[in-house]
Amino acid sequence: MSTRVIKKYANRRLYDTEDSKYVTLKDIKKIIALGQDVQIVDDTTSEDITRGLLLQIVSEQELGGSPILSKAVLKQLIRFYGHPMQDMMSGYLANSVSHFMGQLGTVQTQMETLMEASPFGNLQEFTAKNMKAMADLQQQFFSPMINTSKKTKTEDDNDEL
């Protein structure tokens, strides 16, 4: 999958060169969430400003409803800036998140396999068949009564004439 280039113009608008349209940070977040790699470039200087905009997206997400980074984690991260182990911490975080994503993919695959082999799928089919059989039985049982009441009503209507 190729890297999607987004240009940031002087008027602060973001332009997706692949789809040939203006996008928002929310759109960029969706693109990234779908697994697409992005590179954001300043249109006038050609400078790569991806990191700054990604931090802005993360910041907006963290200020929203359910943040990933707790205050304690943020404080620890701040303490690592300028620390001799800063580069090591950066690599450690990148590897940890990558490993977590791999584990998540494995768990999702296992859950899908489990649900496919689950008796719940068979139970749903069984329930649907039973519901149809019950509906058919009710139809067979009540239809003579419905037809009789229609005939009776029609006969009663004729008697009035």
C-alpha cells in the first residue's frame, strides 16, 4: 500500500492528492484508522509536517471522551524528554504498540474462528426454524376459523338485505 500524500496549504486547508479533494483532520484520522499510511507536506516549503498533525489528532482524541493516555502516563512521557534514555523509550513505545496490534489481530482472528464454530450459530438457525414452524402451525390452526368467520359475516351481511 502506498503512502497517501496530503498537502497543507497556506490557508491551513488540507488537500488529499489521491482523492483530489479537501479533507479535515477527522478525515485523516479515518484514513489512518483504515490502515493507510499518510504523509502531510507543507505546500509552500515541501516540509514534512506529518508528525505535528498526527500529534494534533492524538491531542484532540485525548481531550475527547475516552483517552488512551492517562495523566500518569503523560507525566512519565514528559519526564523522558531530554533524558538520556529518550531514544530507547521511543523505540520501546513503538515496539510495544506494534506488538499489541499484532496480539489484537490474533485475538480477533481467534474470536471470529470461535464464533464460526460456535453452537450459537446453529442455535440461531434452530430458533429461526422453530419460529417459522410455529407461525405455520398457527396459520394452519387459525385459518379455518378466520375463513369461517368471514363466511359467517358475509352470510350475516346478506341476511340484512
